[in-house]
Amino acid sequence: MTAKTSSEAPSEATDPADVVEEASIESFPASDPPAWTPVEGERATEPGEDERDAAIADLKDRLMRALAEQENLRRRAARECAQAVRFAAAEVVKDLLPAIDNLQRAVESAGRGDVAPENAQRALLAGVAATERGLLEALAKHGITPIHPERCEPFDPVHHHAILEVADNDCPPGTIAEVMQPGYTYHDRLLRPALVGVAKIDREPPAPSSA
């Protein structure tokens, strides 16, 4: 029995060459070939990496161009908005120039020495009246209309501002008896209310008539 065991021992020992071969097969099975390993000094790139890098670079370039265009649009819009605000009243001022010309002509006509005083006064009044008409027409052209209530018109707290009470028995109490200063509206917006006096009943007894 001892001799048989010693004779079979060499056959059970593993050959070192067989161990290396088995390890190589297990590490690199035929169904999964080893990946490509770059040589020293060469950049490791996977298949399709160059195309991906090119696509990313193209997207970055498009993004930067879009951001630059957006910034240019923002600056252009801000510049146009500032110019619009700055010159918003240009049309109104242009329409007011004829009224200024009328007033200037009236003043020059009244200051002439070869004109009689009464004629100079009439010319000045005519020039002032023409100036007023020109101003009102220019304002109305741009949606600015005066608020000038009639006598005994009902008081409107939105468009009228009462500054005093007027003893007046001809108008109902609480109505407008006098207009001190007209108001103005700009389209549907109130620029300033009209300053008015509100009528109240005159309760003072009439003065006795002299016999």
C-alpha cells in the first residue's frame, strides 16, 4: 500500500506550465477579447470619442453665439427704450411751437412804437387769444382735454376739487357755483382736478332797504 501511494504522488502534482495556461484562459476568455491598450505617449480614445468631442465643441460654440446674440438684443432694446422715453414728448412740443409763434408775434406787435395804444392792445389780446386756441388744439390733438364745469353743474369729487363755499341761492346747494381753475385729463387719466367753489344757501337776512 505504501509503494502504491508513493508511485501515484507524482501524477497528482500540478505542472507549473498548466497553471499559467489555465490562468491565461480564465483571464481572457474567447468570447470577451481584451480591450485595446494604448502605447506609451498615445492618448487613449474609445471608438466614437472624436465625434463626441466635436459635437460637444459645436454645441458650446452655438451656445456662446446664442448668448452673445441675446445680449446684443437686450442692449438694443434698452437703448431704444431709453430713446423712446427721452423723445416721448417730441410730437407734443412740435405741435406747441405754432402757439409760441403766435404769442411772440402778439408781443412784437404790441411793442411797436408806430401803433396806437388801443390798436396795440387789441393786437396783444388777439395774439393771446390765438395762442390759447393753439395750445388747446395742440393739447386736444394728443388727448389732453380741459375740465371746465358749467355753473350749477353737480359736483364730481373725481374731477372737481372744492376749495371754498359760495353763498349762492341761484344754484342748488352742493353744486358748482364758481370755477377758479380748470382741470385737465389725459385720455382717461386725471392730470389735475378743476378748482371750484361749491354753492351753499345764503342764510343771512337781506339788508333792509332804506325808506
